[in-house]
Amino acid sequence: MREFFIHIVLELKLNITPIQEWFPAFQKPLLFVGPCSAETEVQVLSTAHLIAQQFPHAVFRAGIWKPRTRPNTFEGIGDAGLQWMKKVKSETGLLTATEVATAEHVEKCLEAGIDILWIGARTTVNPFSIQEIADALKATNVPVFIKNPIYGDIQLWAGALERINNAGITKIAAIHRGFHSYDNGPFRNSPNWEMPIELKSICPDLPIVCDPSHIAGTPSLIPYIAQKAMDLAMDGLMIETHINPKVALSDAKQQVTPDELFKIVSDLRIRSASTENVEFQTTLDEFRKHLNKIDNELLELLAKRMAISTKIGEYKRDNNVTILQVEHWKKIIDKGLRLSEQLGLREDFVKGLYQLIHDESIRRQTDVMNKKLD
């Protein structure tokens, strides 16, 4: 069953420099490409040169320090990799980017001339770590991209963006890398597209880059995720690219070769956010008027349904009957799913919708029961 997230973020006001001013040659998609980890100088430079041949305006990404769940696994090459990144920049002209998780990482990257920093999902969940990084960034204006937290908590994501922005960083963006769930389906991390959509809705000026590699977990799904991100008007893609993924020391299963990267990007269909076609805009406005009318009717019907749920709660209370009626709930779901199939509605969408309605009904009836106790 698809997970539905209800989040409350009253506002997210960030001082953001338009992304076009960060990257004079900016055009969608902005590409962050390169290996999951910098492993050897030859691996880094070979990959970078092949990328630069096809994508001269891409950002070359590579992990220098790798946060691993368990010790005795490859935890990154460390400081030596920063020197390789310097060579990438001097030999190819590509901008460079790497992940930072501590103030020390920030200081070393700035000293080595790394152009862009990103904060990983494991770090985003810890406000203390984010604040430490923010403090280290003061008096700089290096671009910082922040990945969503591992679990679907938009408050943590928003809070991390605010802390970095409060440090004076105005070149700031988010990275959608998917979320850990009890059921990720075919993906390594569930996309939960509603999360970046919600983030964009509360902060329209915020650039968002999608990380299809960590969402997909396998090269075969990367094109699908990349196209979906473009269709949702995201600004860029972070795709792990390795000269020989089979021998990669980390995330070997999800990395692509430079040739595969070229195919993925070449096949993307980039759509415009708007059009000057007057007929199109007029027709679209008419569609939206119809939707607004239907939305209002839906809200009115939901209000009527909840009023009846409240009355049912009062009736149960007065007759000393429990709120939850499992068999009746199952009948409602079964009937709804049969009808939804006839109407061409997806099962997971209908289940999620019914769950939200049921949760609100239970809450209202619980309130009624509590009033009796008062």
C-alpha cells in the first residue's frame, strides 16, 4: 500500500539566489555526475574526462568521506581524494562537488577549492550536525545542496535548509533522494513524490535536484525516475557514474557508465514550465475552473460525511459501543475498491484516500467519547 504523509509546515522563507546566477550556462537538467566514491586517481580522472566530453557544463560529484552503517567497509579515500578533485577541475574545467558531514569536512573542502557541497540524508536528520556545518559555512557563499532525511519528515528537511540559509548561504537547494520505507516496492528508496512537491509548494524559489541513483538502486530504473523528475519540473539530476561500476567499492549495483549516462540524458524529454500559446492557456484555465468546482464539491461532501461520523460517534457513545468496527470497515474498503476498479482509479490511491477519511472519522468519534468523560 502506498504511504500517505501528512505534514504541517506553516511557512518556509529562504533567501535564495536564483540558480541561473550560480551557473551562467544553466539549462535543465543541471547534472551532478560522477562516482559514488573517489577510489583511485585513475578512476576519478578517467570518469571525469569521459563525462566532460559529453557534458562540459556538468558538475563532477564524488564522495570523499562515506558514512557507512558498519565499520570495516570502504569509508572513503579521505583527504587524498580532494587533490584528485583539484586535478579534475584543472584538466576538464568541470565544477566539483562532494558530501560533507562535519565542520572539518567543510574546512578541508573550502581549502581544496571544491565548488559545491552537499549534505547527505544521514546528516540531515541531526540538527546538531547541521548547525555545526552551518557555523563552519559562515562568511562563505559556497552553494549547498541538502538531501532529504532518510525518513519522511519534511520538518527536518525544511529545518536543515533554514539553518544553512541562516548562516548566510543564499545559493541553496534541495536534493530528493527518496525515503526509507517498510515497503519500497521495486526501488531502493521509495520516491514519495508528494514530499518534494510539498517542499516546492511552500518554497517555490527553492531549486530541487533529483537523485535517481539512490531512489532506483539499479540502472534499469534510473531513466524512469529521471524522466518523472523532469516532468515534475525539478531542476537537475544527480546520477552516480563510474568508469567501471562492476568493481566500484560502494553502490556498485546502482552506478552507470559514462556511455549509459549519455543515453539516459539524451532520451530525456524536457518540457517547458509554461507556454506563450494563448489558446493553450485559455483551455488550461477552463480545465482548472472545472477542477476548482469539483474540488469545492469534494470538500463540501467531506464536511457532510464528517458531520455524520460525529453523529455516529455520539450514538455509539450513548449506547456504550466501541468506536472501531473492523468488519464494517472491511466491507467499506472492499466495496470502494470494486467501484474504483470500474471507475479506472488506482487501488493504492483509493486505499490511501479511504485511510485518511477513516482516520479523521476515528479522531472525531474519539473526541466525542472524550467529551462524555469530561
